[in-house]
Amino acid sequence: MSPKNKILRRVVNPPPVKGFKPYGPNPDLRISEPVTLFYEEYEAIRLCDYDGLNHELASIEMGISRPTFTRIYAGALQKLAVALVEGRQISIGGGQVYFDTQWYRCLGCGCHFNHPNKDQKVTHCPLCGHLHFSPIAENKSPIHLVEPGTGQRREQGVTDE
């Protein structure tokens, strides 16, 4: 039996940082394995705890069912608890997600930006004006960029998670 295809979760914006490191006098903490928070887990925490949405509204925002959202959110809280209690680093990246617009990373100042008008070509960083930038998918580990409303679930043969 083959594993079930996962539905890609919608993430509005990439996180502003790649992770967090604990600080303090304990040198043993530097060698511990980091906790990896997937993009969909970051998004679940952002939607519920930062934006104040309930699970139903947050699940709609991510394009997944409410039970699936609740599992993602619970997993994210568990990972954060492990990182805080054990003093471990948090790394943010990976997962089964897509961004609803193309995001770029400026090679000059390092900021992330998107272009609100898809009909116009991106020519420079809106913050520093630098002419060199790259799509965010080239700088982060596995992210799938798809256009919303392209019938992706139907193409994958997925009916529900």
C-alpha cells in the first residue's frame, strides 16, 4: 500500500527568520539536535496565536480540513515545548506547503518580498533597489510553489486528508 498523498498547505508569507537559538551559560545546549518547525506548523501558530483565528478559520486560510489543522497545530506546540524545556535550537523550514504568490529573496539586503501585480516583471528589491534576487524556493528546503485554484488536489487524486 502506497502512502497517502499529502495536501499542500497554503502559507501566506515565509517566516522572517530561519530559526532561533537559545543563549545562556550551558555549553551542552549547543551540541543538541535542533527542533525543526515545518512551514505549515509555523503558519498554524501564526494564524492562531498571532492573528487570533480559531481552528476553523485558520484551516480555511491554509486550505485544509479543521482536524488536519488541529493535528498540525498540536504538533507545532509540542515541538516548541521541547525546544523551550530542553533549550534546543528551532529551525524553520521544509514541509508540504505552497505560497499563494511568488516570493523572492534580495541578494543585497536579504529581505523577502513578493510582487503584488503578477502581470509585471520583478526588476529590483523594493527595499534597497538591488538588482539581484532569487525566488524563495531556491533558498529554502522543499517548498512547492503552485498557483492557487489549479485543481492540484484533483490532479493528485486526493479527495480528503
